[in-house]
Amino acid sequence: MSFSLTVGGLPLSFPLIISSGVWPMDVDFWKPPYTDGVGAICTKGITLNPRGGNRGVRVWETHSGLLNSIGLENPGIDGFLKDYLPMLKGRSVPLILNLWVEGLEDLKVMMDKLKPHRDEIDAIELNLSCPNVGKESHILRRRVDELKALVGSLRELWDRPLWVKLSPMSPSLIDEALAVEEEGADGVVIANTWLGMAIDVERERPVFERITAGLSGPAIFPLTLRLVWEVSSSVRIAVIGSGGVSSWEDAVAMILAGAWAVEIGSVTFWDLKAPLKIVKGMEDYLRRKGIAHYKDLVGRAKGGANP
């Protein structure tokens, strides 16, 4: 039974990736047994300058989900390169650097700082979808031209695997995915958290100071699955499904819908062994179906030969 495959230019031993913002930046967690079943790990979202994150409540549980308003708390690119990247040299899985930029100038400065460390980073995931910083309107407006400028510039500055993470809230998601492909990205991550909110009924006020927050967890899986189906039907580059996957059945469904790999996040908060459990479940499924490699499942629900 084989899971190894190059996805969006990045060789993976397993089609399961830890999504940005959930995994400890501690080298012990980047080695077995924590990485059993893990194909790669995304870092926290890294910005040009350090960010302290949002004030007030940051995490709130919902039915079958989790709302978060972390606000991209991170040490900035200099802090990451000085304190974290050297520590992660002993990792056993590829490192995907999640980058969040304010604009082209930020991007150019950050890439100049990354240039000496090119060989220490396996891929970049350009995050164009965080709902917990700036104004929510930045992910709710048509912004294809802005996106093309960022991705095109990054493609000129970075010759290794490049993925772009888009927002599920975009009114022009397929247009954005096509633009990402046109500008030379190797993969597109569909998607990020969905905008939601919570009200504390005792205080009679919104839970979060920003009012809205990002919803993740099993509740959003059917929504993300639809987007993966639609986007993978429109682009030729690799689609990486991200949103609500918490079981092997979810992972298989995402791949059947057209994803070449799957990112998981919230499920790891309650089960650090989730990656291995998901991979083992997928392995049993493939064996039962008589399928030698998971790549034969990609997009199969769209009309490929059924066993």
C-alpha cells in the first residue's frame, strides 16, 4: 500500500498535512511518534513584523466546531528565522512556511530575508485567507487583480513549491483559483475557516472583541467538500483540501472529490494521534477496495471507474 506522491511540487510520504496555526513550534512535535502518518507540517502564519494577536477571548467551542480569533500571533519573520527555523532542522517531515503579507512591499522584504534559508524551507503556503486580521471585507470582495500581483511576484522570487491558501468566503473563489494557477503556483489550498460569531448570553454581548471569528472543525466539512469539488473541476494544479476533516472517511471523501492531499487542524486539539488513525483508516479502505495507491482515488467520485 503506497501513499508517497509529489503534490504541488512537494514530495509527501503521506497525503495528510498539519494545517497552519495548530502545531507546536517545538522540535519534539516534529518527530515520531507525533509525526506518524504526517506528510508535512505548516508553520503558524508568519508576518513581516511580530504580532501579539487579538485581545480578549481567542477560542470558543461550538457544536461540532471551534471558533478562533487568534489574530496571527507570531514572532515575525526575523524571530522565526532566528529562534524557530534552526530548532526545526532536526524535523522528520517537510516544513511548509505559511506567510501572511500586507502587500507587495512586505512580500519583497520577507523574501529577501528568506533568501539565505531557501534550502531549509520545503514549500511556501501564501495565506490570502485569514479572517482574524484587518477588515473582513478583504476576503469578501472581488480581488483577483490584487491576488495575481502577489502570487506573480512571489513566483518570481521563489523557485520552490508554492501553494496559495484561499478563503471559503470569497465571492469569486474559482476565479481566484484560476488566477493562482495562471500566475504559476503549484497548488491551491481550499480553504480556511469560515466567518462566524458567538454571543455570551450571560454577558449579553459578543464573545469576541472583533465580533466575528473563524469557524473550524467537523461542522464546516460539508461546505469545504463542495468547494474542493468545484475548484478541482476548474484547475489543473493540485488542490489541497482543508476544512473540517476529522476522520479517515472525511479524508477519503475529500480525495474522491478531487483533492490530492488533505490538511487537518482542529481534530489534533483533542487527538494528537489523529493523523496516524486517519492514515490507517485510509489504508484499510484501500486494501478493502483493492486499490494499490491512493492517487487512484483522486476525483474518482466525478465519474471515474467504480469497483
